[in-house]
Amino acid sequence: MAPVFHTLQEFMLHTKNIVYLLMAAGLIGLPLFWWFLTERDEDQRTY
């Protein structure tokens, strides 16, 4: 059952909470994704 927003304030608060959750997921996910990409890099020899 979808929540019913009765006022603009409730809608804005709900929207802001969702955006905060997405930002937190991005801040956690981007470093993990970068670590996944660079994990397989082998050290290049310097002769």
C-alpha cells in the first residue's frame, strides 16, 4: 500500500529522506566499485 502524502511538507520530507539514502549508497558504492576496478591491476615492473 503506497503512502498517502497529505501535505507538501510530508512529500518534501519523504523526498529528502530518499535522496539522503541514495547519496549514502553512492558514497559507499563508488569507492567499492573503484576498488573492484583497480583490484586486478598488476604491478608493472620498472627495469
